[in-house]
Amino acid sequence: MNDEYNTILADFIVERLELGVFAVDAQFNIVLWNRFMHTHSGKSAQSLKGSNLFTTFPELPESWLKRKIESVFALGNYAFTSWEQRAYLFRFKHNRPITGGVEAMLQNCTFLPLKDEKGKVEFVVITLQDCTDNALIQQRLAEAITISDEERRKQQELIVKLEDAKNQLFQSEKLASIGQLAAGVAHEINNPIGFVNSNLGTLERNVTDLMKLMAVFESKEAELPEAAQQELSKIKKDIDFEYVKEDLAALINESKEGLGHVRRIVADLKDFSRVDQSGWQIADLEKCIDTTLNVVSNEIRYKATVVKEYGHPPLVECVPGQINQVLMNLVVNASQAFPERGQITLRTGEEGMYVWIEVQDDGVGIPSENLQRIFEPFFTTKPVGTGTGLGLSVCYNIVRKHEGELTVRSEVGKGSCFRILLPIFHGKMGESEELEAAHSVPQ
Amino acid sequence: MINGLNEDQSAALQELANIGMGQAGNSLALIWKEFVHLSIPRIAMVDASRLPDLILSFVGDTAVSASRQAFHGGFRGEVLVVVTARDRNGLAQLMGYEGQLDAAEREEVLLDIVNILGGACVGGIAQQVSAEIGFSAPSLIGEDLDPLDVINPEQLAIDTALSLEVCFQVENRSLTAHLVILLPNNEVGALADLLDQFLCTLEA
Amino acid sequence: MSVSVLIVDDSPIARKMLRRALPPDWDITIQEASDGAQAIDIYRKGSVELMFLDLTMPNIDGYGVLEVLQAEGLNCIVIVVSADVQPQARERVLAMGAIAFIPKPVNPEGLQEVLRQYGILV
């Protein structure tokens, strides 16, 4: 390969390359201008040779670009521009006139020092690469990445919600089965309690009769021979007969009281879970409250004093099991509102065709920003793991299904008041004579 | 002594970097038409694992911007520049940027800084040991970074790095930029050979 | 009669590079100093005729050496050789009595030209 051939080859490459190539001298006069530059600028190498770069292309950022080129002359090093920071040097039309959506050809430029044999920079050669296609692909890629990031974020949120819902379902199923178990136990216990109760009654009567007999025996004791009397008195002393006599009655009374307690608990459990009678019924809401308070008494005993202000409203057509659940949630929530101990006030009343129940506490109150979200599913302010954030939303939905309203007013530091408003009639029970009878007002 | 280089090679590298930066300072003063005093760089070889601490000790506890550029040829590696926001804005003025910088201009300034300083320093050294060096287009590491986050040593495939601290005195202002030259372990040998050749020309 | 030359630079490489730039057939005796204090000691012995002086050095720097030399009558020719090429540096050392300022890396032709200009090298 001789030098002449090399020169021809180099000229050909510079001329036909799909790359802008031009060069300037230290006065910024154009000394080289390839075909690519000609095509895109509309100015030929012939017409430009020797003319000043900045007077020919006034759109160029002169002060900045001069310093850039000067630095290549002075330092003899490469310099670069990238479309990402500076979209273009020359305002050329790009190769995507229809589908592009960009205003001009995006360009990457490289500034190369062309040195003489002494190492002094004689010319600066600038190559200009059309990056529009790459840039568009990159932009689309960036957009796609943004979208997919957003989707991934949403998915992540959904996964968290699903996890919560799963836990909640698990929790509510657990509660439901505990309720069923309790109801089953209550049912099973009911029979033995029945006969223990009746046996206890018989036992009491029998003991009374026995005591009567003993009294007669004791009155005739003096008539017995001396030896027999001594024997009897010894036994009486040994078994502490006087105490046994008194204690028997007390034992039976205490057993009757204890058994009564067990019967009440069993009755409340059955009432609360309503396994034997679900669905729409005519119910006394005040009785619902009492039942609920009995069930949760352990939960709230050490946290709150309960005050009842009953207004004796009429009976209401409702699903008592569900209303009990709402009441239980509200009462337990209220008991958690106190830093130490507080008071829960339960009020009832009548308002037109509605009956209302209020559950008020004098606890910490709810900040207004939380108040708007309090009935949203999964909203909770309790530490992770202690609350599912579903309690109040379940309450809300139950009340809505009753075509009623669940509202809250609260003041931070003073406490909160939840108000349940329930319509008296639903017509769910068809011809409900019981209900009408219950509400018939004597004239 | 610099790890992988003997005493003579280290001394030569320090002197060549001094000369390179001195020449660059002179050239920059000409371009920027201001009295620019480019300090003689303080060179040190540091353990790669200590680079985050080193950068912190350069700038103190303040947000920094950083850019990088690869060089290849007689010896290969990357040069990294770390500047504070104040220094970046000062350097932008010198480079002919006018007014308030927008986001793209701030990035471009960082790319220019690493290009000029890396070229001056690495290019200066290469020229004096008669090595041909080319540079790739620079790229951004990031803006408003915690100094400790500029480099993650665990992602570096090297054991040691060469750090240079360069100060510019411009009129009454003092602008500072920090350069770190990262040489892959197996490239230290190539540089050592070049330095030996250079030292031979002194002995002949 | 050979010329007595003192090369002052903290970098041994820089001292070697300067030796290489001196005319090879020049009849000289060379001494070296690696900091300003050492340079002053050697200067005070009275034999130094030509001093190549770096500016940035530990202990006494190049400016400090020039100050002492000025105070003691400046009994030799001083050429400052430095990578610190700011114009103020040049002006300052010329005002302090140096006859020339040569930037690093020292180019042999440039150095010889300076030496001829001042009649040190014939």
C-alpha cells in the first residue's frame, strides 16, 4: 500500500462516512467540510472553504464553543459534547421528519486535535454523529422503564394489601370459628347445666328435709341412755356438726349463684353469636348493648368505666349478630383510646323513623387528617400486627347494609363519638306482625 | 513509594504530573484569559477501600458532583473528578457559560471539567513518557451526592488508586477540583514500564 | 576552566531531566541540592557560578533562596526552572534577580538559547 493510495482511501472515508466531519484552524476558519455536512447544512465545501465558522452559522453558541475549540488547540486533548446535555450544535433537520417528534437532529460531537510534527495543534477536527434514532430509542426506553417502575410500585402496593387482606381473612375466619366453637360449647354445656341445676334444687329440698329430721332427733337426745348420748356427742364433736349444719345452706346457695352465672354467660354467648337464630329479627338494641358489654367485659374492665344513658327507643328490625359485632368493635376501640383509664358512655335514642346509638369516649381523640380516612379499608394507626385496619370499615359496611349511617366526630385530646343511625323498618321480614305489634302505640 | 511502582518510578510520576499540570495551567490561563494559577498537584497512592474517606477528606461534609472519563492506549484507566456545587459554578464561568445554569448545562460543565483536567493530567504524563493515549467521551456519576457515595469500593476491580488534588486560583477566587486516577491492577505494570523507559532516557 | 553549576530541585527526576537538557559537550562540574537550605549552604562555600533553581520545595523554597542570595550580594547567575508557570511567578523571580525563567519540562534548545543569550555558553 503506497502513500497515494492511503490518501485516496482516507479522503474517500471522510467524504462518504455517515458522519459529519469538518475542521477549523485557530481563527475558526473552515478548512474541511465533508459531504454529510454539505447535505445537512445545504452549504458546500467549496462555498465554505476559508469562511468563519461563527459568521456562517450564527446559531452556534459562540462564546462557549470558542472556548471549547480553543481548549483543544491549547491543551492538545480531545473534547466532547453529548446530545443528552446539549441537544445539538448545528440546527440540522433530522432523519425522522414524520415519526421523530424532536425539533432537530440530536448530535454527539468529538473534537480532535490535529497536530504538526512538533506536537503543536494545527487544526481541530470535529466529528458530528446523528444520535436521533438512538436518542428516540433511549427516550422510549426511559419512558417504558418509568411506566414499568410505576407498575411495579403499584404491584408492590397490591401485594401488601393482599397480604393484609389474607391476614384479615385468616383473622376473621379464626374469630368466626372461635365464635362457632363458643356457641357449640355453650349449646353442649346447656344440657348438663340444666340437670345440675335441677339436681341442685332437689338437693336443697332434701337437705332442708334432712335438717328438719335432725332437729327432731336433737330434741329427743336427752331421753337416750347416757352411753348413747356420749357416743352421739363424740361424733358431733368429731365432725363439727354445728358448722356443717350452717355451711350446708351456704354451700348450696353459693353453688346456685355460680351456676346462675354460668347460665348467663352461656345465654349471652348464644345470644351474641346467634348460631341458633341468624338473619333479620326484631331486636331491642339496648339488650344488644348489654349482651355485648357482657361479652367484652373482660377486655374493658381495667380500662374504662361504662356509663349507660338509655333513651328506651323502639325495637328495630336488624340482624342482631351483626349489630353486636359493630357494637363490640366500637366499644373495644373506645377502650383503646385511653392512655390510662377513661369513661365510655353508651347512649340510645329515637329520631323520626330512626334509632340511634352513640359510643362516646373521653380518650385521645383522632386527628382530623385521620378522621377522613378512618372508615377506609386497611387504614390503621395501630402498630403493625396489632390492628388489621378492617374493624371500622367492617362496621361501616354493616351499618350501610342496614341502610343506616355510621358517623364520627372527634376532637384531639377530648375524645371521639361514634354514632350509629338505624332505620326502624326494613320490610325484610315480610309481614311482620311481631314488629307492628311491638310498635303499635296504644291510643 | 507507590504500590506497584519502585521509588524511581514514583518520583518520576510525581514530577511528570507536576509538569503536566503546570503546562495545563499555562494553557488554561491563555484560553480563559484570566490569571489562572493551577497548583502543583498533591499526589498520593491510596488503598481503593479508603477512596470514600479520601473524597470526604477532600471536600468535607458537603454535597458533591462527580464525573468520570476512560482513557486507553499506552496505559489504561479512568479518571474521576469531584467538585462541590460552588466550585462547579465558578469553573462554568471560566468555560464561557453565562448566567444561571440549567440542569443540562450543569451536567455538561461536569463533563467538561473531567475532560480538561483528565486530559491535562493523564495526557501530560502520557506525552512525557511518549505514550499514545486516547480518551472516551466522559460521563456523569451524579450530582448532589454524599461524598461517601461517589465511589463504592466494592464495585471497584482495583486495589489502589492515584489521587491528585488540584487547586485553581482565579483572580481573587480559589476554585478547587479533585482528581482521582484509577488504574487497573494489571495496568500499573504498563505504566511502570513506560516510566522505566523514560528513566532510561535520563540515564543514557 | 569548567563552569561550576548547582542544580536545586527536590525531585531527583527533575534534577536528572535538567542534566539531560544541558549541552553534552559543555565543560562543567555539577553539584546538586534537594532543598533550599542545602542550596544556600553550598552557595555560601563560594564556588557556585550558575544555579538552576526550582520554586516549590520543602524547607526554604525557591523564593526564599533568592531572598538570601540577594541579601548576600547575589554572587552567581540564577535561572529559575519551574512547572509553576504563572506570569506572576516569572515577574517575581526576575525582580528578585534571576536572569531567566524556564518552564518545565526543560527543552535543550530553549535552555541553550538562554545560556548563549547571557553569554554563559559561547
